[in-house]
Amino acid sequence: MRFQIVLLAAAVAVVPLAVHADEAPKPPPATQTIAPDPPWVKDNALLDATIASVRKGGIKTLASRTAELERALAGAGLSLALAAAGDDKTTYALSDNPTASVHEIMAKAADKTRKPVTAAFNPYPGISFFLGSYYDAAGKPEDALRALDAGLALPGIEASSHRSDLLVERGAALSALKRWQDALAAYDDALKIESNTPAINAYIQRGRGMALAQMGRLKEAKVAYADSEKLISDDPEIRKQLEYIQRAQGQNPP
């Protein structure tokens, strides 16, 4: 499973004026301001810490971070709305895909607000992916599906660098729930993404093969496993599945 996080631009921080207790209260500002630490900036720091934890100790190290990750994902909608509204100086266009057209994203935001637009990193697809991956690894596919569906429902997810990851992990959660038709649909959607690496496509084909075999579509499953083997050779799990299908079809394995 891949994860690639690239920071497009740092969000602009607005420093509040200090207020002493003996001063008379001041009227609220006429224009909207954003706190010094906007939610997407804090949640990006959480995502960075999550990645570091997984790199050091594996996905199960996230057991102690699930509450933080759930909080961040639940607040994604509000965070994105705050970014789009911006402050008195700028609005923010959030994206996690360095290959997407940032100018196009910024132009759409500018059309709505007539303000300058600052590009900033969107941490929420990545947070959804790691949360779903943890729940899948922990044997909690219902929670994984919930977290992944929340990520796939985010605005602009079609351009996210994590869309393939989310769909593949969704396929794994659905497979664990034995919802084979839905799992196959998730894998098929992931397979359409042109930016997938060969390793990702091999994993997708392996998932497709399992779903197809469980649905009794053995000829199609054999093709999917064979396609996976072409992308990653000498995979013992793929070879085992191909031999199982051949025996089920009354053929002798090679």
C-alpha cells in the first residue's frame, strides 16, 4: 500500500491581538478571521505524526491515535468550509495532489469569493485512509468502511492522490464482510485510476480475483490472478490461488 504526502503550501496564520483583563471588551471584527492554527494545519500535523508512527512501528501503532484521527475526520467538512470562506485577506484551496491543477482549484475558489486564494495541503483523505487501514488490520471492517466512505465523500476526492488507496482499502473491508459484489465494484473503480503503480494494480487484481472466486466466477478470477502475477511475479499467494482455481475447474496445476 502506498502513501505519498506532499505539502503544496503553508496556510497563512493570523496572529490575534493580546487583550488584558482590565481593558474594555472590543467589538468583534467586521470581517471573518481564522484562528492562528487553522484546523487543517493542526490536522496536517496529526497526519504527519501518523505517518511517522506507521513507518516506525506499523499500522497497529495507530491504536492510541484513533480518537484523534476520528475527531479530525469528523471535522473535515467544517474545516473545508472554513478554508473556502477564508479570512479578510484570502481564501484557501485545499488539495493533497501535487499533480492536480492547483490553478484550476484556485480559479474555482476565486470565482466564488473574489479574494486571492492560497493553496494549502488537505490532510483529510490521508487521515481517512490511515484510519480505515488501521481498522481493517484490527479486524474491524465495519469501522473501516465507515471511515473510508467518509473520505470518499469529501469534496474534490476525485482529484485526490489517495483515491485509489481509499478504494482498495474499501475493497478489503467489504471482502472481510463477505460483500463480494460490492468489493469487486470497489476494486474495479480503483483499477480505472491511471496513476496507479504496477504494485497497486497487482494488489487490485488479487482482490478482484478473490471476490470473483467467492462469487463462483472462476474463469474471470483466474484471469485476474494471472494479470496480478504478470505485474508481480513469484508471489506465492497468487500461485496458490491459481492452483486452487485450476483444481476447482478439474485441471492439473502446472
